[in-house]
Amino acid sequence: MSPARPVLLVLARAPVAGVVKTRLSPPASPAQAADIAAAGLLDTLDAVAATPAVTPVVALAGDLAEASRGEQIRRALSGWTVLDQHGSTFGDRLCNAHLDVAARFPGQPVLQIGMDTPHLHWTLLDAAARRLDGGAQALLGAALDGGWWALGLHDPTDARALRTVPTSRPDTGARTREALSDLGLLVEALPSMSDVDTMADAVTVAATVPGGRFAAAVFDLRDSWLVPVRKQP
């Protein structure tokens, strides 16, 4: 058993217009896309905060002073450990975030998510944390586009294997699993989920969590976009 419940790590970027969720524009303006991203991040932080007995950490890129809903995000992060992302590529930033957590919280496993799953419920995070508590070496949650939405590592330094795994590709999830398996780790599956890359994704995800900030931000503008809801497989 681990000496403490896992660190729950959120890899996030300050939702600045023209920087985040650029694939939502069009039909959204850059400011609207940033507001949707901010709403999704806030819903994600709520899910993490509701998960019992974990250590909440965010690895943040960008400046919240320039971000949509920046003050709300800052308040939501009160009491969290906030780390700066560093590295020239996403693989570098991902790996470095895990190594920074390993240095700050030695001996604790890490469950890492992003800011693209505002429909994530704390019970799913709790179940994954319990699996790491029970000795799971690695957990991987597949995204429906071929990427992944969650990564759990009993030893977060194993994230070094992911530094050169290409991202934003249909085979990113498969190559991540392969890189972890090549370390000799048993990679266990978490439930597959949609993430939010396009406006069709945003509308589909929002429909599953109609009471959240993310859904409100999307539905406030959906009628003018006329974006269809994509059926879940």
C-alpha cells in the first residue's frame, strides 16, 4: 500500500484567447473558445476537489492574469500545490510535471488528467486512485480520438518513458501504452472517454453534464453556431 493517497495532477494551460482551444474557432471567437476552456477547467478542478483523500496539484502553463475567468480559477486553486510547466515540447512538460511531483511528494503515486474532460466525475477519479493505492503499476484512460485522458503511475518517474511519444495523433494512446509496457509495467485500462478538441466534441460533452459551467458556456452560444450533437459510439 502507498503511504498516502495519490497525487491528483491536472496538466492545464491558462485559458487565454487565441492560445487555448483554437480548434473551437470557428465557429467560436477566440474569446469564446477561451471562456469555454475556462469553464471546462473549473468543472475539472471541482471534480478533483471533490475526490477524497488525494493531494491536488496543478501544473500550469501561462498567466492567469491574462486568462478568461482567471480570478475564478485562482480562487479554485486556493490550497492546491501549483507548479509551473517547463519544457520545449508537450512530452517534456508532461514528463517534467511528473518528475516535479515525485520530488515534491516522494513515495506517492500520481494520477494525471488534463483540462479536456469537464464531464469527469469525482467517483471515477476516486476509483482510479484506489487502484493505484492497491498497487497498480500504470493506468491509462483512452480518449475516443486515439489519445488518452488519464495516466496513473505508481512511480511517477516512469513518465520519463513518455518524453518522446508523439501527441495529438490517432496512435498516441497506443504508443503511450507501448512505451510504458516497454518499461516492464503492467498497464491497466481506465474507462474510455470523449475529450474536447472540436466544437462538435464540446456540444456532445456538454449534453452529458447539462448542469456544469462548461455546458452553460457552450449552450449559451450553441444556437448561433448550429453545431449538431455527435452521437456517442
